[in-house]
Amino acid sequence: MPVPRSDTPPIPLPTAAARQYLESLADEVHRTYFAKYPPLPVRWGQQISRKRRRSIRLGSYNHHTTEIRIHPILSTSTVPAIFIQSVIHHEYLHHVLGPHHNRRFHQHERTFRYHREAQEWIRRNLFLLLGRKKSELKRVPTPPVFPQATQVALF
Ligand SMILES: [Zn+2]
């Protein structure tokens, strides 16, 4: 898996391209792992605070609306598609298995084909996501290039 470049500027808010990209990633997760359930709406969350963070919630599942939200900080070209897909997969599991991160939940989490790679990526890069300054978030000289979802196709 590619090593993300820490000097690539992130984008502050999801663009139409980012929305489409997220939909394509979500479609693939749905088709590959949750085809027997109806697809859930998967959207970028809103960027509210840009302060330095101690922790960050990268995804959430609302069991009233059945909507999955992905933190917009992941909408940068430095975040590998499989990492975003691992978050989508995790939130789909909340839809299927309920709110608890119990043993059964963790067993199902490991069925995501790139679970280990995704864990490894966040272990190495979480500090980058947490440490962004406002000035860094606003410095966006060019639109980001999103990798094609097919480059990291799930089987
Ligand atoms: Zn969870």
C-alpha cells in the first residue's frame, strides 16, 4: 500500500468530487460485504471545529436515520481508499450488529479484506489527522486528485 505523503495539503470541505468518491467507496463496501442488506446513505460529516484535537471520531452511524457519516478530514488525497472503506465497513457493522464493540463485532471487523492494512495506516497517521492547524487546512493550492476506487478494488 502506498505511503501517504504528509506534505500534501488536505481540503477543508468535501467537494462534489469528494462526495462522488465517497459514494463509490461505499457502494463497493456494500456490494462486497453487505449485499443482503439495503444500502445505507454514507455522507461526509460537517467540518465544525478545526482546533487541534486530542481524539477524533472518524465515522459514525445514526441508528435512527441509518445514516453513516465519515469525518471530512478523511476527504484528502493522502488518505488511502481502503482506510475510508474500513471506516464505512465498521459503521455498517453497527447497523447489522448493534452499538457494542464486543468480541463478535471485532470478529466481523476482521472480515474486511484490508483490516490489518487499515489499522496499520491509522496507527502511523493518526497524529497527522489530529495535528492539523487551521492554516494548514486552508492552504489548498490545487484541487486534490482522488485515487480511482478500482485501484484498491475489494474482492
Ligand atoms: Zn464503532
